[in-house]
Amino acid sequence: MASLLVTCLLVLTLSLTCSLVVESGIPQPKLVIPAIYIFGDSYIDAGNNDFLPTKAKANFPPYGIDFPGGVPTGRATNGRLVVDFIAEAAGLPLPPPMLGMSEAERKRTITGVNYGSGSSGIRSAPPKAEIAFGHVLSLKEQVGLFKNTTVDLKNRFDTAESFASYFSKSLFFIHAGSNDLGLFSDLGKKSDPKTLSEELSKNLQALYQLGARNFLVNNVSPLGCVPFKRHQMPNRTCSDELNKRISAFNELLPELLASLESSLSETKFVLGDLLKLFTDVYASPDSFGFTNIDASCCIDVKRDGSGPSCAPNLGPCVDRGAHVFFDPNHPSEAMHELWARTSLEALKLIV
Ligand SMILES: *[C@@H]1O[C@H](CO)[C@@H](O)[C@H](O)[C@H]1NC(C)=O
Ligand SMILES: *[C@@H]1O[C@H](CO)[C@@H](O)[C@H](O)[C@H]1NC(C)=O
């Protein structure tokens, strides 16, 4: 039976051109972007940290138990990440971690790359973090690697115009700031919201200089409510102190993005309101299909609910789709999928 298929073309301004096409099969609206480039921390790291001298890795079971093939990939969750779901919605391959790509792959991959690095921040990590976890890629270093990509890909395009046009239609997904406000702050490097937003702004402008035009910039989720934090609180409540710090930073973002959009020509800066998404989920978990919002699905390293990550090789919970968190700090695949849907809605794209 023929059914209507809505195809939408993501054009330069991120406005939508949709056309109705009659095709057989299940209606599957499609997101049309040539590539997705990803920057930030462990919420979106697809395995870069596996190639870095850091202890901040998620390369052992039960991480990846629901990933195609059931293997750990370095993603700090049971399956795919928000950016993997967005890539799938666009019909693109899962964006590979930059550091895992061969020279040849770097020169031919035009569907997007993931530069994310777990435990990284917008600002560089404090010495205490380097000592405890080893070196990871700050946002600035990630932007530096994207510069390498622009050099690597130049020869894939016939003209400078087609090269620029390709980047102008690509999506730039950013999730950074969580560690600056949480981990780094706990380790003695505090960031005032203004300084942090200015540093973020510099990196976004650097991406613009390299050709980026369409940005989805996520704010910081209420980390005071992750299982790891709750465990430190009486009655497993959220840490208001941390959540307030996060809100103070998040409040600066709408204005920052609006000002970048008006000062940088032909750009679109969309806010990914991750704070609101988590807040909505906590207020009404059932309506999103969750029954557990405050405990890790995997058994944590300390085995009493107080450790920061999964204990290697111990089976996680069975009802993974009903848990907001897979480990004590990181969202489950189900939460990532919800985040992807919300992101596509924010981009005014239908999933
Ligand atoms: C990026 O490019 C710089 C300058 O050419 C080079 O030194 C560096 O090794 C490159 N990094 C990677 C990861 O390829
Ligand atoms: C924890 O819960 C108990 C029982 O509901 C309550 O009496 C107590 O005040 C709570 N403590 C805090 C710090 O909220």
C-alpha cells in the first residue's frame, strides 16, 4: 500500500523545505543533512578516550550491552548516544570517534566525526583532574582536531564553494560545560558562569571561522540529580547547590546564542534545553516510559551505589529502557533516544 512520506530538506538557515512523496512502506520522515560534527564530554564521547592516556574510559562490559553487536565502544551508556540517533534519523553512519580513524578514513569520511572526550570541559582540566584521570581533550583541543578535518577533507570537494556549502549544511552538536561546573569545580577549578560562557563563545566562533553555520548547543543538565550525587545527599535528594550553579550558567546561554546568531552571518544557533528535558522527566517519569529516575542501572564500582561508574563485567539491570541512568553519572540509551527526539524537535525537524 502506498503511503505518504514527508521528506524534509535542511537548508542553510535550518528552515525546512518539505515535500510530499508517495512511496510504499512505513512513513519515515527524514532529516537531510550531509554530516554531523560532535563536540563535548562523556555524554557524547563515542570512544575517543579509548585512544587517550586517561582512566576515564567506558570500554568494558556492561557498557555497550545494547549497542549493535553488544560490545563496549567507549560510549558511557548501554547503547547508542543522542548523536548516534540523530545520525540515524539523517540516514548517516554513526559518527566515528576522531582518534579511532585511520589516516585514510579521515580523508574520506564526509558524513561527520565525533570529537567528544569524557571528563573534558569547556576549559582545560585542573591539575588534580589530570593527575587523577590523565589527559583528555578540552573543547579547544577538539575544535583544533576539527581544523585537521577541514584540511583532510579539502580534496574531497571540487571547489571552495562546494566545500563551504557542505559545512554550511552540516550540523554542529555541542554538549559541554558539565565537568567545568561539576567535576572541575569539585577538584578546585571553579568557573564563574560569565567566564565559562565567554570561553564557550570563543570556541563556537572558532568553529564558525572553520565553516560551521548550524549549531545545536545544549545547556547543562541538572547534574545535582544524577545517582552519584544523590547518594551523597540525605534521603537521595538532588544537590541544590550544584543545580543552582548549573542554572546560573544555563541562564546566560539564550542571550549568548542570540548574540552569536546576530553577529555571525548566515548562522543558526539552536539551544538544546537539556535542563528542561531532565526536569520534565523527573516531574513525570511515567509519561516518558521511565520507572527509575534516581538509581544506576549497572552495579557501580563500589557496589553500594556510591561509586562513579559501572563495575567491570557485572550484569546491569534488566529493565534498562525504564531507567533514566545507566551508570551513576550517565544517561541510559532510552534517555539518549528521548534527548535525540527533543533535539530534532528543537531543530524543527520531524522524527
Ligand atoms: C592535527 O594537525 C596538527 C598540525 O598539522 C598535527 O600536529 C596533529 O598531529 C594533528 N592531530 C591529529 C590527531 O591528527
Ligand atoms: C529525610 O526523610 C525523613 C523521613 O521522611 C525526614 O524526617 C527527614 O527530615 C528527611 N531529611 C532531610 C535532610 O530532608
